[in-house]
Amino acid sequence: MESSGLILPKFIKFLTNEDTNSDELKLPTKILDKYGHMLANCLLLGFRNGYEIPVVLDEERGTLSGLSTLYDDFELIGGQMLLFDFNGCSGFNVYVIGTDLREIDYPSVVHCMQNKRPRNVSLQKGGLKFVNFVKDEDPLFDEFEPPLSFKKAFGMLAAYQTYIFSNGKKIAGLYNHGIGKFTGLSKFCSIVGIANFSAFNLILFSYEDKWSTTVSVFDDHFVEVIFPGTPLSIGQNSHNPKVGGHIEITVQPHHMYKYVYGVDISTEYEDVAAFWKRRDYITVYSGDRAWKLQVRSRGGKSRRTTIHDGWIRFRDDLKLVEGDVVVLECASNSLYHFAVQVIKIQDA
């Protein structure tokens, strides 16, 4: 599949009353111009409660159609937002942001064509999202306050936080219970060379567990900004990570086939792969590009891990040839995010 392994920027669609009374939704032109030809005509939208709905992409008109049932089942209204996060394969994971700027409490419902029960939505397993608009009078620099409804959803927020950005960079932060705000964003500003976040429109915070928050920044088109750099980028702060683990893969003849059924990772690198689930995803970064690779553990005595979905796009984008050596490096606290360098066979 052409889109396998592709990392699409997230994008947000504001719903209007006109949208919720129709069967369609207009997609951002910025997304369609760059990625529309890579997406399938039929896509599946999946939600945290297990709700799945097939939709049809009309690239020429720039619309998704088949959404009226979703609008009715979720009782969506104008002013709410839909966050689209491409799943790297056949569709999008979609999240609903309410008018209070926090992710909604999802209804216990599945699509009429589904023969299964709704899934319980757990804050412990899936976390919670909220957005913060960047204002001229408050351009966001170091601290930000979550909505009151977000605070009420958690009995106690962890004081020590880790923020993860679109280039895989992790920085340390805090939640200050005294003022009810998260702090520490200024460290990232120093890494990418910006004074604050005034050049952007909206910031999405995905609080994913007791101490980890993914921070996604959106432009005026409500499309995610992919920052340059890698998880090992150096900035003017005290959180410059050292290489904590690495993986080397020498490109073999069968890695160059049209259809590749797995690229083995040597058990020599089990100290990294051991932290992954039996079926998991890692993200690899180079410059302003990124790839999502599915990794699977064979289990049993071999304990060997292989790369599956995403390899072909990764290989072709980097123009790999037989004999090249792919080196993936990660920080010790970031075993799912890797910087990549390629040692070309002619340079070896």
C-alpha cells in the first residue's frame, strides 16, 4: 500500500452546524495537495470507543462523504472539533474535542454495521487530549493551563512531566499544583530557535499517561507543524540526551523486493527491542521527514524482532540499495523514537 509507513501531519476540522446537517466534510487543501494521491478512496475512521465508520474520499472535491450517521450517533454539534491522526495504513484515528476544549466523553455506541459491543474508554490506557489557542496577548512560552474539565477528570496530575514533540524530541517539564499549570515548554523553544509559539495557531496536548504528554503544534490551516530535527537534537538546555541505544541493519537483496515480508533486527539489539510490545510501532526521523514502522516479535526461542509495515516507503524515500547500513539511534528515555543515518555502501 502506497500510504503504509507514511506519517501524515495531524489536522483538525472545526464543525459547523452546516457540517453536522450534511453527509460530507471538507478536508484541508494543504493535506490533499501533498498527500491526497497517496490515500485510498475508501477510508476507515476509528474512534476510542470502538466506533468505526467507512467513508469515501473524493480527492477532486476535497471531501469525505458518508459522515451523517457519525454526526447523529455522536450527537455532534457546531463548535466541536474532529482531530484526524492517520493510522499509517487504511484510515484515520479520530478524536472529538468538545466546546470546552477538552476531548469529549465518548458515547457508548458503535456503528449500525458493526457486530460488536462499544469499547470502554479508559483515561489510564488512552489518556486525554485538550487544545490551547495561541493568543496575541498570551503567545505561549513556558507555561500553559489545561481546561477545568481536564483537571476534574484526573484526581491528581503527576508533578514531573515529559513532553514529546513532532520530531521525537523529549524534554522534561513540570505540573505546578500551586498555580494549576504545566511548565517547561521554553526548553523546546530554545532547541528549535523560536522565541515563543506566537507564529502558530493552536497547540494540542495529549496527556497519555501519568508523566508523558505529546505536544502537537498547528498552523493557520489547522495542520500539524512537523519540526525539523530528531530525538537527539541538541538545544540550549540541560536536557540534551545521549545515545542510549542503537540498531544497525545491513540492506540485503531480499529487502529490495517489491513485496517485503519482514526485515529482521538482530538479537544483538535485544536490549532495545525488548521494550516493545509483540506488535508495536516505532517512529524514525531525519531532517523534516519521519516514518512509522511496525515492529513485531516472533516470540518463542528465537526472540527475533522484524520490521513489517512501513519498510518499503522508508527504503524508497532514503534511496537505500543493497549493502547500505541503516543506523537507528535513540535516547535512553525514548525507545520508540529514533534518529536515522545511512552509511552508503560506496562510502563504507
